[in-house]
Amino acid sequence: MRKLWLIRHGSVVGDARDRYIGRTDLPMSRDGEVEIERVAAFLSREPLDLVLASDLARSRRTAEILADDRHVPIRVLPALAEIDMGVWEGRLRSDIAHAYPEAWAERGLDIVGFRPPGGESFADLAARVVPVLQDLAEWGTDLNVAIAGHAGVNRTLLCHLLGMPLDGLFRIAQAHGSVSLVEWRRAAAVVQLLGAPCPAG
């Protein structure tokens, strides 16, 4: 690869604030689409060969907006889906802390290895998303790729690329519609943007 853009999808429909919506398949709201249209306008000045998306609606719609009018192919990879929060899906964090106090405390002590009931750990997430980078490297060294990603997925990929321990993933900002850029120089990954709001203009 030459450049990898990691774009978090836009805001979603409904009250998602402070809820776990990893695999909950909420569509993007109109405000979310506007956030991604702003990203697409910025990326229109950049070469782009491929857009990857997960199989969740908010990611696929993000990919469609990024690729619109550019004839850029979109490839859907289920491996890029957001972390599965199991029985915690759709529930408020405050409710989880009250209903599952021991599990909530355990998660705080082991953010990488903890699995909510029926769900995934961040270690599990890394095990399925990091190989996507290896596949991209095999597809071509001159590719410019955008991933219409999710917060957990993008953070996990960036930790790997930065050589950063996964337990620090929440130190990386990932607002809706935020942009991260990784460039390869002499086979080394160099992070140029990190969870930044879309550059204006």
C-alpha cells in the first residue's frame, strides 16, 4: 500500500450515545451522511483505488459516499465489522455497570482480554482485523485504500501500525466522520493524521 485512510462512519440514527452498538446494525442519520460527504469532498483531491467496508449498514453507506462519482470499487469484508458486545449490545453503559458490576470491573482491569457474555474481546477483534492489513500488502504496494471503518476497528488497526499496546486503544480519538491517514515510506508505516476531524476546505 501507499496510503491507507481510516474513516469512521458518520453519526447513526437513534440514541446511540453512551450505548454499546458494536454489531447493532443502525443506519447512518442524515447528519452522519453530511459528515461523510465532507470527508468525501476532502478525499476527492487524493488518489483512491479501493474502498473497504464491513457488512454493517453504516459502514457500507460510508463506503458508497466515499466512492460516489469516482468509479472506485467497494469491497465488503465481514472481518471489518465492529466488535461484538454480545448481550451488552444496545444497552447503556450505566445500565451495564449496574446489572453486571463484577463483569464491569473485570473489563476495566483487562480491556484487551475481557469478553462480555456472548461477545468478543479486543484481542479477538485484533485477531480478525489485523490480517486485513496483511492481505492489502499482498494486493499491491501502490494501492491507495480507504476503510469505511468503526471506532474499535480503526483504533485496533492504528495500535498495530503504531506498535502501540492494544490496552492504550482508547487514547486514540475516533469521532464520527474522523480521518486517520497512514503512509508507507521505505516500507515503514508513518501516521500523518490520527483520528482528526475532517480537514476543512
